[in-house]
Amino acid sequence: VSRLNFIDFNTIGKLEVLKGSGSSLYGSDAIGGVVSLKSIRPDDLLKPGDKYSFEIPANYSGANDSTNGAIKFAFRENDFEGIVVTSKGTSNELNRKADKKYIDDYESDSKGLYTKLIKKIDETIEIGLTYENYQKDSETITTPENLTGNYQSAIHEGDSERKRISLDFDFASPEDTNFDLVKGSIYFNEMAYEDSYKERTLTGGTDNDHELDQDTIGANLQVSKRII
């Protein structure tokens, strides 16, 4: 299962790349480096002094007739700010340089909803609440010319969904205190994937269905103090 099935790129605010020894903090799987995706925040759209910001990014690719669009709305009212992002995407099979009868039919649809609310207690403390839901469905129908033996048809369907809720705390001291920075979060992440592959032959067929569920509940805390 590709992790890309669970990522809505319309909700990414920043991207960080760690190379070299810094990636050792993330275990042996990170020996080649780490790519960190940061969710979008209201201040990624809002400039100082803005009360609201509205964007409608959209794109189209002729390589697979794919469309992707989103509506992003951010607002700020005194010490309270938030952002809401809704997205929708579709794609088809790649337009290869071959007779169309040899190209399998492929369709994919995705939709997402993302919300982040931030309350600033004062100039040093802020509390954030994030909710995200992203769904992606796909279907591949193998054309008869690509079937071998007695196979009459083959259909592959994949459905994925990701839900995330997190509560964040951020403290940054402008003065010389015991800690310069304290950041923490409590989060719940639910990922589900259903895979179905159906084959039909002259004498029958097979149905292969698989499900993958992964639920994560966690917390993290970061504390730092500048020595010099």
C-alpha cells in the first residue's frame, strides 16, 4: 500500500529535508535522510494584519487527464485564527503511445477536508486543534487484449481513508527562563485500506479481498534551552 494514498498535498504548508547524521534521530530506516511534511497553518496564507485569505488553486495534467483543485479559506479574529481546506481530484490511465485497446482503463477519485484552529493565549502560548479526513478510491479494468489464458476479465479496486485529530501546545519564551521552547501534542491517526481483485475465467474465477487497518494514538514533547 503506497503511503501517498493517505496524503493530501493540498494541506501541506512546509516541507523539510534532513540529510546526513540528523536523520539518525529517526531510526535505521532513515539512513538515506528524512522528508518531513508540515501541515498548513492559518499564517501560511494570512499576512500580518490580514483578517482573512481565500485561495482556489487548481491544475490539470494531460499525461493522465487528471484534475486537482482545492478551496482554502483562512481567517483571523484577535487571538483566534483558523484555516479550512476542501479538495477534490480525479485521474485516468496514462496516455501512452500505444493502441488504446492495449491500455487498461483506470479511474481514481479523491476528496479531502482539513481544519486547523489556533488560539493564542498570549504572545508566548498557543493551543491548536487539527482535524483531517482524506479518501481516495481507484479502479483498474484490464482490457481483453491484456488478458492471457482463459481469463475473461480482471478488475482491481482500492479504497483508502485517513482520519487524524491532534491537539497541540506551543510555548516560546522571549525572556531568560528555565526553558526557551516547549512544544507538545496528543494525536489520534486512523488509516484504512481495502483492496479487491476479481478475476473471471471460462470455468469460474477468484475473488481476492484484503483489508489493512492501522490506528495510532500518541503524544510527543519537545523541550529546549539555549546554553550560550
